[in-house]
Amino acid sequence: MLDISPQASEAINSLTAQAGHAGLGGIRISTADEPSTNSGLTLMVADRPILGDEIVAGALGSRVFLDDTAAHVLTDLVLDVRSGDDGILHFTLRDKL
């Protein structure tokens, strides 16, 4: 199962609060709708999970919603976040230690 770093949990809570989804919302990671994008996965702020999503709880009540494919692909990874030089949050994935 995907793990969520404490920093990513804080970022998720901040993003969901800014979007007006504090409490029940989270971020949703799913397979890209456009196969031509080559991105594989998409991440978006969501007000609730979609039926069939796996819900991963992080620290501080943060939540990540994963579609079936994302749940399978991200099993042995940790969702983390870093702030870029531009101040924008960049979610990253890394191996579990």
C-alpha cells in the first residue's frame, strides 16, 4: 500500500482546505485519461473518492484516493512533496526505506 510522508500529508491538507474540501476531501491519483500524454498517472484535488477507489489515510487526517491501477502501481512507494524554487509544490514518489 502507498505510504504518505508527513510533509505530503501537510500539503494534502493545505490543498484540500484551499479547495474547500477539508475533512472529506483529499487528492486522487488515477491513470491518465489520455494515453497520448505519456504521463501514466494524474493527480488532482478531489472532494471525495470515486466508487471503487482505494482510500489511503495519512498523518493529520490527509487522504489519498487511488484508482485500481494506481493502487497496484504505487504499492511499494511513498508519496512525498517538495517545494520548487518557484514556490510550487511538487509531489514525488520514492521507494520505501
